[in-house]
Amino acid sequence: MRIHREGYMSIAIAALIFGVLNLANFSLLSDSFPNVALLIFFLTLALFLFLVSFFRIPARTLTINDGKIICPADGKVVVIEEVIDEEYFKDKRIQVSIFMSPANVHVNRNPVSGEVIYNQYHPGKYLVAWHPKSSTDNERWSVVTRHSKGEILYKQIAGALARRICNYTPVGQQVVQGEEFGFIKFGSRVDILLPLGTQVQVNINQVVKGGVTVLAVW
């Protein structure tokens, strides 16, 4: 397992706070209230380890298949429905939404290989990620990739806790299926808009893995 580069500063600051807090904790409480000192130590250690785990990049075998669209994120499928895309396509698309809890891996991976033809950041609200209007009202980052079989749009959407969306795919970049395209900090959602006729391979409430689970077939 590796640690994502977006986590280096956060983990360093957390480690400093953890060290200073527990130095003061044991200096002031260990003699008079040893059980309280130990409780504080273990609680802060658990929080620190959770933060480290949030930025983890686990080793996994990625699914690479040009005829398949792969899940761009870890999490649970919460929406599968036809929608009218007002942002880019201006027509009907199949929307699949994946909710990412703070416990999920938050690396986002390219669902297909192709050329990035659209990349747009949208400031917005911080509604809970499962809110129906989070797709259009929340802070989000939209990307469209052109594959030989069609174009798909995917959105990194901030949630109530997510306050930073990182995206690494400028327009014109040739992206490779399974490689990282972004990261979202602390709970979020990813929407994928597929052409009508695409065969969706996941179900509502299914737990999926980014870069591994087949989302759909062209």
C-alpha cells in the first residue's frame, strides 16, 4: 500500500498535532489520571490512523479492456437512471452515480482510454453527496473523454465534508484506462454519464472498486 501525494501535508500536520497533544497529555495526566491519558492517546491514535488510511492507494489488479467502461471510483452505486445532461451533451444520457464514504479509497481512475475534450471546474454548494441536487448544485469538476466508441462525461462532486477536488486531466491529454485522473478529499460522489444504449453492468447498492469493477459495456 502507498500513500497518495495529496495526503503528505495533511498527514504531516496531523502527526505534529498528535505528537504535541500526547506529549502534553502524558506530562499533565499520566501521574494523576493514567487511564484518562491512555484513553486520549488511543483515541487520537485511531483518528491519526484513519487519516492515513484515507490517503491509501492499495495494490490491486486493474481491469483493462477497450470494450468496457470501468468504475472510476470506489464506493456504492446510488443512482442508475436516464437524465438530460444540461452541461455538455444537451441530450439524454444514462447516469450512474457512485457514493464514496470517508472510509473508501478516494483515488479516481480513468474509466476508458481516449482524449480529454472537455474539462470544467464548477464552484458550488456542499450538500450531502447523496442529495439529488448535488450533481448540479455542488462544487464539482466535469471531464469528457472521447473514446473510439463514444464520449462519456464524469463528474467529481464534493460532499458535505469534501472541500477539495483535485483533477489532473487538461483538455487535449491522452488518458489511459485505469490510470489516476484525480482525488477528492473526505467523502464525495462521482457521476458517470453514458450514451443511451450502453449496457450497464452494475446494480443499485452494489459496492464497486475503482479501476476494477466493470461499470458498463459499449
